[in-house]
Amino acid sequence: MTDSTFTFTDLQRVPQSALPALLKRMPKAELHIHIEGSLEPEMIFQLAQRNGVSLTYPDVESLRRAYAFKDLQSFLDIYYAGASVLLHERDFEDMAWAYFQRAAADGVVHAELFFDPQTHTARGVPMGAVIEGLHRACQRAHAELGVHAELILCFLRHLSEEAALQTLEEALPWRDRFMGVGLDSSELGHPPSKFQRVFARARRLGLHVVAHAGEEGPPSYIYEALDLLQVERIDHGVQALQDTALMQRLVRDQIPLTVCPLSNVKLCVFGQLTAHNLRQMLELGACVSIHSDDPAYFGGYLLDNFQQTCDALQLNAWHAYQLARNSLQASFVSNEQRQIWLDQLEACCLRALSS
Ligand code: HPA
Ligand code: ZN
């Protein structure tokens, strides 16, 4: 890992009024987005009509009103119902393309999209329709928007490890279309230790490995993800601060934590954004970055997450720089490509300093 170019003292000189423009312009990597969580209510209704799927909500407004969650599970119930309108390759492509257009406008230069194949194959949707549809949108994002995009296949942790192993085998004909595997869905009661064999298999296949841990679950789930699954990044990880030794290890080893502030508030992990621990973790030297999780459900895309978090936690240009830089450091791109974006980030900050 290269040293930061800017010190706190340097970037503190950027006026707060220049922060919104800097946040937008900085090249950023989106590393924690569930692409099914980018399905806006309008698109859910459009696809339901196109595919003849019936929904339990009469209209967009009543669906949106149901987006009042008390915890992760209450969200997941609605999220899986929304995903039921996705049937054909084109649906997956349209969903991801709509996301990429928003991402490009937010200054995202690289996105690693989580997708949940088991949510779809359980309804009879072919694996190929899911992966090829998403892949086509990724190619189009690169060609037309200049956004680099990759896919990460997630296993649903409320299902068995056997089901995860089967899903991985079923996806292997498209091995070159996804760069890694992840672990999502209901965390409590489904520790990472349940998925040791499937993660070992994924690692042997040369796939990158990440897992959600410490969103609602205890620090022990983060230890398990690191020690038993040997993950390269922790998704969320906000419960790590409960355990000093764990926090020291995350800082020492610079294990990336992909934090999703608006999600954490919507799912009641924190009572309000001002109570979020992201600033504390960042100032302890952890490799934390900001992401959007399920932006259509949680009230904002990447730039909204940055802006609202900076406002609520009174972050300055130094924090913003660290957050963008950490997202690039944590991404699974070549060092050559990473350096190009790090240089662009530096140029953005220099411009903010001289304006
Ligand atoms: N946590 C766990 N699983 C998920 C989430 C989340 O926030 N979003 C979609 N699947
Ligand atoms: Zn997530």
C-alpha cells in the first residue's frame, strides 16, 4: 500500500463549501452494491407488467411506503419480493444498465456488483440468463460510460452450504464472467463457519472472496470470515469496534471494510447517521470506504451516501480523500489501473486546494 500524498493539515485547508463538488468529482469505486437492490419501485412495476408477474402492492407509492424497515430481515423480505419480477436476460441487463447510468453520474469509475443467483434460479430462471444479462450491462457500461464493472456471485447464507456448493458448480460455465464470491442475506444464526468448504473451493478456483460480517452479527463473525473463509474484504464490519483486539488487527492488516451508512440507518444498526462509527474507524486508521448496499431501498446512491455522511459526521476533504482512496485500494483491479485512478484522485484534491 502506498502512503497518502496529502496530510490532514494539507486538506483541512479545503473550504467546506468546496466539499460537495470534490465528492462528486473524486474517482470512486463502488464495492458494496447488491444489484437487485438497485431496482427502483418504478422499474419493479414496469418489469412486473412486461413479464406478467403480479405484485402484492397496487402501485409504486404503496410499495415505497412499505420501505420502513426495523432490521435486516424485514428489509430482505421486501427485497426478495421485488426481485421476483426479474425473469429474462434482458431484465437483468436493463436493471444493471439503469444502475450504471446513475453510478457514472456519481463519479464511480469502477463497480463490483454483488448478485444473488439463488434468488433467481429458485424461481426457475436459468443461471445463464442472470449472468449473461448482467455481463452485457457491464460491457455496455465500459464501452459507453467508461465505468469498469465486475461481478461477484453471492451465496445466500440462510440456505445450506450444500446449496451454495451446487450454485457455484452451476455457475462454472460462466467462470470468466465473475471475479469473486461473497456471502449475504440473513446474518444472525448463519455464521461464516457454515460456508468454509464452498469458500475453500472458490479460492481454489482463483476467485476473490469477500463476506458480509458484523452488520448485525457479533465480532466473532468477523474473526470467522477472516480466519475460516480467508476473505480479502469484510462487507459492513461496523460491529468490529466492540472488540479492541479485532479493531487493532483490521488496522494493522489494512483489511478493507465496505461500510454502507444509509443502509445502516435504514436497517436500524445505528439510530441516526450522526451516531455512525465510520469517522471513528477512519481516524483509527482502518481501511474503511463508503458504499450504497441497496440504493433503491435505502434512500440514496453512492454520492448521496458520501454527502449525507460527510454532513452528519462533519467530515472534511481529508476524510473524503481517505474514503475515496480506500475504495480504490480495496478494489480488485490491477495495480496499474489502480495507480491511474489514484493519480486522478490526487489531481482532484490539488485542484480543490488551489480553488
Ligand atoms: N445485508 C445482507 N444481505 C443483503 C443486504 C444487506 O444489507 N442487502 C442485500 N442482501
Ligand atoms: Zn450488503
